[in-house]
Amino acid sequence: MAENEDWWWLCYDTDAKEFYVLHQWDHVQINGLRQDADEEKHDVDTWRGEGAEKIAEAKERLLEHANT
């Protein structure tokens, strides 16, 4: 069986002072050949993928937590 795992993280770059979406994945092909895990960084303002509808609320919570 092929197994595909994908993760999306809302991240904050403290040096640049900006949010971004980090997409990480690990996919295993059915024939046993493994595609190495990899990742891509995406602009948070244009992200329309997994969890996009939760970004505004998550950003607000993270900033509130950072300021307490």
C-alpha cells in the first residue's frame, strides 16, 4: 500500500517578523520506492490549502500568547 503523509504548520519568522505556512510531506510509493520527505514554505496571505480558513484566528491566538 502507498502511504502519504502531509503536514501544514503556521509558523512565525521572528527575524522577518512574518507568518508563513510550512508544508511538509513524506510519501511512500506502492512499489516500495520511497520519495524523500520534503517541505515547502508558502506565503500565508495567499495560502488556500489545508487550514486556510483557520489562519486568521490562529495568528491572533499566537500573537496574544506571545504578548502575555
